Amino acid sequence: METSLIGLAVLMFLIFFRVPLSVAMGTTGVLGFAYVQLFEFGNSRGMDAALNMVSQVSFETGLSYSLSVVPLFILMGNFITEAGLSSQLYRASHAFLGHFRGGLALSTVVSCGGFSAVCGSSMATAATMSKVAMPEMRKYNYADSLASGSIAAGGTLGILIPPSTILVIYGMMTETDIGKLFIAGLLPGLIGIIFYMAAVSVTVHLKPEQGPAAERSSWTERLVALKDVWGICFLFFIVMGGIYSGVFTPTEAAGIGASGAFFIALLRRKLTFKSLIDTLVSSVRTTAMLFFLVIGAVLFSNFINLAGLPDALKDGVLAMNLSPMLVILAIIGIYIILGCVLESMSMILLTVPVFYPLISAMGMDLIWFGILVVVVTEISLITPPVGLNVFVLRTVLPDLKLSTIFKGVTPFWIADIFRLILIALVPGVSLFLPGMVG
């Protein structure tokens, strides 16, 4: 166990000095694996075993059927972005909610949730919706803090509402059914939208000048706006309906979703040969980055498993006879602390291999735990000092101050804390829909 703790310390040291996470995890995993083989198991060919592990893990990860959903869902999200459906989704939300006080911020949250249903990336959702929603909110003199906060917080829904790249990674690492994880994320995602809308309502109730009402749309305008979002509704129904009904697997659903998004972009005449090439190249780059992260995480996971950290943690906790809820509270506390210095994917890749054997040994549901972990990591996307979505917004809107955005997201991460408590205390929120799947 001491060796694995030293390995964790070395890894945090490398991350602190801005070594890329995949390189830091891979290097620590390979050297740690070789050290354990050589000095603890007496294997004189410890380094050869470690290098063989690198080739085997890289080969198996690249050919993993479970991970094949990742590039397909990334491609689907990129095609949807290229088709320009984000602006129409926002316009539809605006038509129904814009006339309320804070209505444009409410529209932003709803449209972020809708875009997340076909995107799967928090950063992409925040970056895309900032270009659509921020000019409109400034037009109606919304406070920059509320406007930017609603975009940054709404973007976090991208990693929970299916399809979610992080849920795919979690499912692969814990050997949990990815389809059921997707379905489990639906209800907590909807609750997140409701809680965020409540945060907007409380904010404008306390300070009405931050979110003035826009003009009311007629029912004709609403129906026209609603008609324009058929593409997103169609894709979500096909992808999630097919998985939920058992017609096809998540991988098949990802292929159908990517193909559907491609044809929607063609029908809307938004796809040129140049934009097609750019979309494909962008998808390949994002996929390569994620696969490098996964390979590094598996190498590091193999090292800490060989060194005995998960087993030692499991045995220690079971020996103390702690209640499951106390263990969950301790894990949540660790995630909140890590969220101050690490972004969401890093947290998942570093901690899940350590915690999930303990959760499984204590008889807790891994699907529920996966949703709980994703909700905690959502909070890390908008909390200082890292707050990845905040920095994405700052990049897209350079005239905004970081302090303004962090001030704006405060009501939203408070709402996230309440949602986290609800999911932790009532597992049925996450497990109700998966339990209905035949």
C-alpha cells in the first residue's frame, strides 16, 4: 500500500507541474508497475513486464467495443453543432420562457439541457450556447454575472444527460452497463434543470434588475420556434428510445445518432466539404485525446491494483464497520476537495479505480454511484480555482472577468449541492428508470 501512496504523490507532483494528465498517469503507472514487479515480487524482468503492459493496454483500448461509442457520440455532437440547431433550440426556449423575469436565463438553462441530449460534452455545450445566448441576454440588459453563470452551469449538464462521454468511461472502468447508466442519468439531469431554473428565479427575485423580462411571444411564434427543433427531438428519441426499448445497443445507437446528425446537417444545407473535413478532424482529435487519457488511466490503475491500494482501502473500511452513508459522505468530501484543483475527467480517471471496489464490496449499486460521481464532478466544472466551464466561457467571451463568472455561478453550485444530497439520500432517483428496463 505504501508504494501506491508514493505513486499517488508522484502523480500529483507531475500534475502540479503541468505535465499532461495522460503522460503523468502513464509514466507513473509504468514505473510503479515495474518497481512492484522488481522489488516486491522479485521479478527481475519487471520493466519488460511493464512495457508489455503498455502495448497490451494500448491494443485492447484501441479495439474496445465499449469505447467505440465515444468517437460516434463526439461526431454526433459536432454535426449537430455544425447544423446550427443550438440557436433554434434557444429560440424555442426563449419563445416560451422569455417573458418571465429572468426568462432568458431560464431559456439558457433549458436549451443547454436540450443541447446536452445530443452533445455529451460540457465544454462544447458551454462554448456553443455562450455564442447563442450571451448576445441576446446583453440585448435585454441582463447582468453579466447571471448571464454567464446560467451558461456555465447549464453547460455542466452535458456530462450527465445522455449521451455522456464520462458515463461511457465510467461504465468501461467499472464494467457497468452503459445503456443503464445513460438511462439513469435522465431523471437527475431533469432535476438539475429544475434546480438551476429555481436558482435563476431566486436570483431575480432578490435582484430584479439582473434579469428583466423580455416581450411575450405569440402562440404562432411559439409553434414556429418549436417546429424548428424537430432534429434534436428526433435524434434524442431514436437514440434513447432505441436503447431503452432494447432495439439496439449503445454502440449501435451512437452510430445511428451520428448518421442522423450528418443527414440533418445536410438537409439544413449547413455542411460543406470544408466543414465536413473540419468536423471529422475535430472529432478525431477529441477522440485521440480521450483515448490517450483512458490508456494512461488503465496503466495507472493496473499499478495501484498490483500495489494493493483498493484492497487495502476496502479491508480497512470494512474493518472499521462504517455505515455505507458515512463512506459515501467521505468520498463526496474527497471529490469536492479534488474539484478545486482537478477537472472532471481527471477526477473520474484517478479516483474510480480506487473507490469502486469498495463501493461494490459494501453492496452499494454501481449505477447509482456513477451518477453520484458525475453530479459531484459537475460541481467541479464551475467552482474555483479550476472551474473548466468558467475558463471556456472566458475564452469565448474575453471581455468578461473571471470574478464576474464565478460570482454568477454561485447560486447554481449551491443548487447542485441540494441535488447531490437528494441523489445520495434517495438512490431511487437514479435507479427508478434503469429498474424499468427489461
